[in-house]
Amino acid sequence: MLTQEQKDQLALEEQRINENLQRIKQRIVVFSGKGGVGKTTVSVNLAFGLSLFGHQVGLLDADVTGPNVPKMLGLNGYLQTLGDRILPQLYQGVRVISIAGMLSPDQPLIWRGPMRSKLLNQFLGGVEWGDLDYLIADLPPGTGDEIITMTQKMKPHLAIVVTTPQEVSLLDCSRAITMARKMEINHIGVIENMSGLICPKCGEQIDLFGSGGGKKLAERMKVEFLGALPFDIETRKSCDGGVPVVLKKEENVISNVFREIITKIKRE
């Protein structure tokens, strides 16, 4: 049984979330049915790709126990506050929030689901996002508490499900699509990552994990197929070096695919 004080606190939290969301035109969540499929790489490059199109963009790292967004951007230091508001870190014009900005580099976050969900509510309602054209949330893998919290509170316009061509990934991806539907997200798209390997010597593509499975899955489940991203050594180096590939190499094959995906997203 909640006390009146607790009820008032929840009502205030809900009000702050709604006030922030009213200032954000488009909200996108990035799902993955399983880990290791490149969900964060997709989230980061989509955010900075949209920024290159001239949009005001926010990037929310909602993977509380595995926050990798700051690493991919070379962001260090702790989050700052102004009064009772958290200030996002700014990188190349994109506003970024991650629990990593509250922890030392090797510190694990050993929290149960309700605590993680409460933190995400704070990231939605207690951060000074300002006026945004797009807010992209990089969700943790699976279909757990944090994903339910983000989809219920954030009210996304688009869910992007990232998969690899492997059968086990496609199976988990189908579950993520079904969850997105259950959460009443109107638009759902699929991106196939690691769709072949680009040989760094000759430039030819090798079907290391296969290819085409993501497109077939999208067709079977009647959702939009947004594009296929091959595995590229330069993109991996770029991520490890803290620079999104769409910023580092605008004519890279991956950058070109991201531009095509963003063009489709902008039509949603």
C-alpha cells in the first residue's frame, strides 16, 4: 500500500516525463532479442547520422547493467546537475545520457529490476533534454523490466529490432517484434547487422554468418526491413576508438547504408 507521499512522488515523476516527451518530436527504441548483435553500434550511428541531417538528437543509454554508449563515443567524466535536473553530456551536437556517467569505469551496477526501472524513469523525466527532433533509446537485450518501462513511459513512435543472420538471433528477434506489438508500438523495423564480412584486402563480401535472414523475417512478420549492415573492420576500429563511423568516414559502405536507413526512418 503506497503512502500519500509516495503517490505524490509518482505523480510528479509522471508529470515530468510527460513534460519532457512533449518537447521531443520522434522517439525511437532500439531492441535486440539477444546480446552481441550490434544494437549499440546501430543506436549510436543512427543518432549521429540523424544529427548530420541537421536534426536535434538525444541518445539515451537504457542498458543499465551494460552501458557501452560512452565507450563508443570516447566520453569520460561524470554527469552534471543543475538544480534537480541532470544535464546530458554533449558530443558533436548530440545529447547523451548513460549510467556510465555516474559510475567509476570498473564498477558494476548490481540492482534488481525495480531499481533499474526507477533510474530509467529519472532519465526520461529528470534530464534536461530540451527540444529534440529525435530521442533514441538503446535498450538492453531481451524482454525484461527495463524494456517494459521504456516502452510504457517513452511511448515510442518506432521500434527498431537488430538481428544477425544466424537462426538463433532471428528466433530471438521474432520475439522482440512480438513484444513491440504487444507494447502497441505502431511502427516496427528490422535491421540485419553483420550481414556478411567485407574483406579488408579485396573488398569482396563473405557471408560469414549468412545473409538475408533479417529481410525474410521482416517479410514473414509483416514489418519494415530497414537495411542490412555488413561486418566491416573499419567500423569496429571506429567504435573502439570512440568515433561513430558515420562521422569518421562519410563515404564508408556502412555510412552509406546508415544514410539509406535514416531516409526510411524520416519517412515514418
